[in-house]
Amino acid sequence: QLTTLLAERSAKRGDFVLASGRRSTLYVDCRLTTMSPEGQMLIGREALAALRDSGWPVDSVGGLTLVADPISYAIAHASALEAEAGTGEMVRSFTVRKEAKQHGTGKLIEGPFQPGDKVVVVEDVITTGGSALKAVEAIRAAGGEILGVLALVDRQEGGSEALEAAGLTVISLVTAADLLPLIPSA
């Protein structure tokens, strides 16, 4: 269901310049899915199941704002429903700013993140892995222990391999190969 929803709402064929600067014939705007009620429900359920299956003792999830936010919130919400049903532990979510606030406490990480947390970095789309690595750096600097990276979509363009080369395990819920056959014609 999640793959179909992403293909219908978020994926497009054409000629695009990505945030990484690369050109691609596939564009995936996950926000069209991650910010929808159905997307939130499916992502929360499937991402939390993937984290539980990994065996990682996750305290919190988060990544760079804006793209990781709805995914990490969906996971936290799904974990609260599990905890309420007595079938799992709650997972907190947080967000990593692109730069520290210039007022107040000057935080780079917002939300209930705590130093010592065992963290899974959340990413909407992995292309080069650069955004996830930026989040990893900020979380480690704040005292978090990185368990791995969870991506909603892996474009299969070397980003997962770059993250793995940096010593990070990557879990992807959907790949470009999963999406391509399902993308509606223009």
C-alpha cells in the first residue's frame, strides 16, 4: 500500500535536477505522501515494524527538518499506539535544524532528544546520503548514539552504499525499482 501511494502521489518521470545537484529521470516528492493522513498511518506502521524487526533498541528517531519530520512523527505516534495496546515501547521523535537557532537556547536539535539516546536517523529519500550524514554529525555532537538510518525511499544511486561505507546500516522501506513500474503515465 505504501509503495503504491508513493508511486501515485509522490513519484514523477521527467528531467529533474535534484537537491544533490544531480540530474534524474525520477523525482520523488515524499511530502505529498508523508504529510497526508493515509501516508502518516502507513509510514508509521511500516517504519515502526521495520525498526522492531531490526532488533535495534531505539530510544528516538529524527533527521533534518523538513523532510524527516513527518516520518519521525508518524513513527512516534505509531509507537504510542503500540504502547497503549501493551505491545511495544514508545519511541520519541525530534528534528535537526539546518543551523542552530540564533536566539533562546541556540539548539540545533529540537524535541525530546536526550544525550545518550540510541537513535535511528530518518530520511525521506536517499540519493547521495549527504543529508543523513549531516544529521548523524549533529546527533553525535549532541551525545546521541547512531544505530542506523531508516529511509522511506532509496533512489539506488549510491547513497545507501556511501552511508554503509561510513559505518551506518541502512533500512529502506521502498526503492526506486519498487516505484518505477507503478508510476502512472503523465
